[in-house]
Amino acid sequence: MDIDRIKYRANKARLWATKIVTLEVGLSVGVSRLLHNLQLLELNHDEKFRVLGDFLNKIPVDTPLGDLRLLCDEKFLKSSDYELMKIELEFRQLIMISCLEIIREMDSIMHR
């Protein structure tokens, strides 16, 4: 990957990390998009970012996320939201710490 592409991806990763920290996006969608950009930068296996994958892996596969939620009935959303809330509470602080580290690391990549 050339340096311009690396900087572009670093900027995208920084953007998603910032959106997570500032609560502009939900944790599940934000972490998913952030992890995708880290994978493209080949940083997803970095131990300090492992919490992101651990968080996503803990979410049950039948949990509706994103636009899929619009197709679900209220009762199902209430029960799945309760489970998701417990997982988010468990990981929120660790994800925030990781996102702040990602912002710093992406800044250093973009200013090379």
C-alpha cells in the first residue's frame, strides 16, 4: 500500500475512533467500522487493539445492528438491547482507552 493510501486509511480509522469517543455513533457500528480500517492498515492484530475484536465477538450473532433494527419488533429490540447494553457496559471504558490510543497513533501516521 502506498503512503497516500496508508494516510487515507489512517484518517478513516482516526475518524471512527473519534466518533466512538465523542458518542457520535453506537459502539457496535463504530467499532466494526474502526476495526475494518485497522485491518486494511494491518494493525488489527496489534495487542493494544484486541479489545475491539473481543467486544464484537461477544455480541450474539442474532443481535440486530444498524438498519436491520428497523425491521425488528419492539419486544425483540428491548430484549436484544438489554443484552447489548450489558456487553457495552463491560467494554466501554476499555474501548475508549483503545480509541484514544488509535487517535494518537493515526495522527503520527498521517504526519509522517
